[in-house]
Amino acid sequence: MGGFTMLNRRKFIKGALVAGAGLWAMPSMAVNGYDKITIFHTNDMHCHFEPFAESDPRFPGRGGMNRISAYMKHAREIDPDVLFFDCGDFCQGTPYYNFFKSELVFKLMSEMGYHAAAVGNHEFDFGLEDIRNGLEHANFPLISSNYDFTGTPVEGLIKKNIVLERKGVRIGVYGLGIELQGLVGKSLYGNTVYSDPIETALAMEEYLHQKEKCDLIVCLSHLGFSYDSQKVSDKIIARKTRYTDVIIGGHTHVFLDSPAEELNAERKPVVINQVGWAALMLGKLEFYIEKQKLSFIDMSPNINIG
């Protein structure tokens, strides 16, 4: 560990990520002389409030937002400073949404203690007015950096980015959504304007790094993990950016047992994570801090729910 003491904060992060789960990995517990920032995350929960039925052929008795909620309650008893994010498509998928629309899921996610969520394509399924109505019951922000909602019912209600602080570390968060044209009916997203996610990511990370002086920059993405084509994905965003440290993703329902890595434009690693769908897994990342300096990351396994 002595070799890290000469590195600045950003190099502390990147140098640690190169090693991943090998030499510099730490156990998921308190370490003498270090503090830690823990990020939990979900994606594509699709209103699965309860576990799958025991008779389900694929996931018998597994998953459920209620189980994630119970896990997070216990996690906060251990560390009240944990962060909790979602990467979109929390709407649509069960009769709860068809009957109650977005109101019920926003209420439940507020009770679960989310700090922010990205906007997925299924959040538009009952239109922009439903998103506006749901946000009236939310105590956490929706973040979308590449959707411009000017002139829509949600104008001014969805943030471009946020900055949080934990244990002396400034954490910048921005969000990227998938192109809506051809995926969502025009009548549902209305005058929402889609911007190129790569250009948006570069602008957001520059702002959070230079203007907000963030030590850790997190992208909440609903672009998809990767594609066989040149379609923009989390992996491509990682390759193009310079200051983004972590991309937490959704949309493609990829089950990762542990986070992946991709080299950025400066050949430094970026962590990418995604945890399937239907509240079957809970993502977890832990950053260790020494004397207010971000030291290294524990590439812990993601958590199966149920």
C-alpha cells in the first residue's frame, strides 16, 4: 500500500481499478486506517415489487423490490452514508404499473431510500404527464443529461446532474438515456429532444470535474452494456470519456457477477456494472479512503436477491 501514497486522488482510483479483484482487492468489511464509500444500485426492476412465484420456471421465489428494501435497511444500519442509485426502467412489467401507473413505484422507491435514478425508456409508457404525476410522490431526483424536456410537462423537474458528498469526497452523478425515436411512441415523449450521449458525457464529466471539483464521477446509464453494432453503449462511453470513473448501467438486462472494466480515452480503467432485471440482483461497489483520499476499489460480487 505504501506505493500508493505518492499518487493523487484520481490516480489512486485508476491505479486500484487496474488490479481489480487481484492484488489490491479488499474484503467487504471495515479496514483499520481506512474509511469507505459504498454504492448500491439497481436497474430494470420493472415493477417487480414481490419475488417471482415459487412456480416460476426461471426464477422460483427469487428477487423482489421488497427484499432489496430489507437489504438496504440493514446496510444503512451498518453505514448510514451508503449511496443508492437506479438506472431506469423501474416502470412497466407487472399489473401494479398497469393499474397504479408510476405513482406507486415512485412511492416505493422513495421508501427504499434511493438517492437518484436515471430515466429509462419504459418510464415514458404512460406519457410525460404520468412522469410528472409520479414525481410528486418522489423524494429523490430523476437525472437525465441528454434528454431536453423544455416545453414538456416535466420541464424543470428532471436534473442534468447532481453532486453528493460523503466523508469528504465529492461525488458527481450524471445520466444518459437511450434514443427514444423508434423505441417509444412520439405521443408519449412529445417534445423531448434527444442529444448525442457521447457528446453529453464529455460535457457532463468536464463540468463535474472542472467546475464542481468532484473526486468521483458516476454515470447512471440506460444505454445498454454493449452491442455487436456501433450503437452507443456503456462500453463505448467508457472508451470515449476521460473523467468518468464508474458507469452503472441498464436496458440490456445483463447479469454481471462482478463489475467489468474498460479503458478510457487516456487508457485508464473505468468500472462498468449492471445487474440484470426484475430486482433479482443488487449491485455493490466499495471505495476505500485514506485521510480523505480515494484509495482503491473493492470489486465485490454483486448480490443475488432471494
